[in-house]
Amino acid sequence: MKYSFQDISLPKWLSYRTYFPAQDNSRTYIANEQRHTFVQLDGVSSDFWYALTSGEAEYLRFLKDKSLFDAADGFLESLAEQGLILLKNQSLQINNSPRTTSAESGDEYVRFVEDMNKWLFENGFMSSLFFELTYRCNLKCVHCYNPKHMADTEIPFDALKDIIDDAYDLGCFTVTLSGGEATTYSRFVELIKYIREKHMSLQVFTNGQNLSDNETLYRQLTSVYPGKIGISLYSTDAQSHDTVTSVSGSYEKTVNVIKRLCGDGISVQIKNFLLGFTCKDCIKVAAFGKEINANVTADISLIPTIEGDRKTLKYALKEEDLFELFKNPDSPLFIGEKHYLFKVEDHINESLCFGGFSGVCVSPDLEVHVCTSLPMSLGNLKNTSLSEIWSGANSKKQDNKLYQWRSKTFGDLKDCYKESYCRFCRYCAGMAFLENGYLKKSDVLCAQAKAKEKAFNYLREHGKIKDIPSARK
């Protein structure tokens, strides 16, 4: 055997987890957060990884039991080639290469993660956990939906650690930190280190201001190799962006930190939330993201505040603006080749969305929700545990609120899918909940669907689009 155990080390840019070790369905997922790739190992390969990461005694016992001493070197070199391990004096000749996919490959990467989340759920595991650490924020965005009366509330650090430990025991692979502004959390650096010490993948959603102002914080965050940093950018025009945030100079800090993160090899997701007076800038934001190799998501899911104030809806996109963006091939909202026609009768018994299946959201007051925009309590972690909520849903306890949510289907929507434009609607229970109530329709979504139908008909009449078979995206 060419490599002893002492010749092998694990790089700090890995996130990994083995499920069902030493069983027939053993599977390992590994994220190389430096190269932005995912790897899936199954069977013996999965158990090899588990033994390797469990210490020298377990590793040598595994090789002996499986008679793999001769085969080990080739597999180790395969892992080293992908940056998953570090070898002394390594000779990189790939042998028995595991399945891998890259974040740079677009749809393939998305399918890989979706397949992973599906497999984890089918086997009873939680794949992700989302934290709203605090509603404190250093910006004053005009469309902000967070409750103002809880601006200084944050999750106690000891409670956070307990919740993360609980989530880890439930199989959680990814932890996302948001707010408010996540980096204003009082023990933010301790928290990200704790998550990464458990080899869980870390995502952070931020406005970038503190990362721009605080060099130490920037280095501390990037040094733990986050899987993704999401940053809000509302326009490529400084005045427009600063009008949204209500803080002069926020644009310059945001853009500079986005460029720096991309330059440092961090996976950046530009979160381009579209408002009525900035929506036409989304084409330039998309072009900016492409130029610096950042992913861009254009979001039009405007909602009332959590407290029920509908003042934010005055910034909703007008139908004529939506129409123009839906039919423009240069727009990130273009409904061309990737669009679908939704026939509710084909999905009548399907769940409304993926929320509550891959994971849940925890707010600053320890309330557990399906997601950030659906503030329907599934329980409070002051008097119950995450495992009780998750396991109760998995065992289909009738009084478990998460199970009750998972049981809701398109057949439970009594006010929706009655009009022709409903074929173009991506129903969001959270948007509907905050506008009109649980399982009601969303006026914002209805307006979007009408504009989308109009754009679809326009494109079809001009020979730029064909009818697409019904499918659920």
C-alpha cells in the first residue's frame, strides 16, 4: 500500500456526511466548497469514506475486512484529484472515479442537489435548516417584511448550538444563516465555526455591508469556506439601489464585496429582488453577474410584512412591466424554452411546494416555520425540540403541524386554478398566507400569471414559442 493513514489529510474546504454506514444502502455526499462540486459515493465507496474519516483504527479495520489494501491507493488518488483529500507525494492517476458534478454546470448541478434532497427526505432525513438569526439590520429596505417590534431579538447562542446538534442528528447537510442581517448576530463568527467544525455546508445571506466595512469579518467568513454567500443587489444604478435600502453608499459597498468574493473564488448568488421602480434593471444585473461569474436570481415574490402591513405591495411590478420582462429574451424572467403550462388536474394530489420536506426555518423567537414567508407556527423550540417536530411529521402524527402542512395538496386550494391564466401560476402558500390567508389565492401571483399568459400568447402568435407539454417545474 503506497499511502499510510498518516499520508492522508482532509482539507478544510469539505462538507460531508455518510448515511447508513456499513449497510447495503450506505451513501455519502461530499461538497468541495473550494471547487464548488458535489460528489456522491455509494456502497463500498461510501463505507471507505466513512472509515477514512473515523480514524486510523477504523480505517485499517475496514481495509482488512474488505480486503482493499491493494485497491485503496487508486481510490485515494481519485479522491485527491478532486480535492477531497490531500496526499503526501501524491501521484494522481484517477482510478474508480466517483460521481461528481459542478456548480458551474447549471442545470446538472441543480438536478444533483434536488436528487440529494429527495433521497434524504425519502429516507427520513432533514437535508437543510434555515435560520433567521435576528431581525436586526443595518439597512432599511422599503420592501422589508420583517417584524419591527422584534428588531433586537436574536436566537440565544446556546440554543443555536443545541438546534444545530439536533439537526445534525436528523441528517442535516446544509445550514443557511439569514436575518435581518445575519452578520449583525452577536456571536456570528463563533456560530459559523461551530457549523463548519461539524462539516455541515454553510450558506450565508447578507447585504454585504459588514463584509465591506470589516476586513477581519470578511476573512473569518471566507476562511471557513462557505458553500454559498447570497447578497442582495437591487440595481446596477447606485441611486436606485440606495433608494431601496434607504442608506446612501450601500450600493458601492455591495458591488465591491460581490466582486471581491467572486475574485476570491467564493460561490456568490446575487439576489436581485425586483420592485416596480427597479425592475427594468434586472437585465443589467443579470449581465453583471455573468461578467463576474456570479449566479443571479431574479425574485418577484413581493409580500406584505409579517405583521400584516400591505404597504410593501405598493412596490409590486405593474402588469405592463411584467409583460415586457416575460417576453424579452434578454430578461431573467423570459418565459421561453424553460416555461411550462401547469394543469392542476395532473397534480391535484401533490404537495403545494417543497417547503417542510427538505427542511424548516427557525425565527429569532425560536418559532419553527415552513419557510420565511409562511409564518405559520409548527412549534416553538422553547418547549419542544426540532427532532420532535421532524420525527412526528415523518411518523405521520395527526396532531403534528408539520405533517398537517405536508398533507396539503393542490386539491385543497378552493379559490385557485379556475381561470385560464392559472396555467401560468407558481402557487406560493407563503405569499397567499400573508395577503389573504392560509391556502387562499395571492393577488400578486394572479397579476403575475395574467401578465405571463399575455406574454406567452404574444410569443406564440409571433412564432417565438410553441405550446409546451404540461409539466411541474
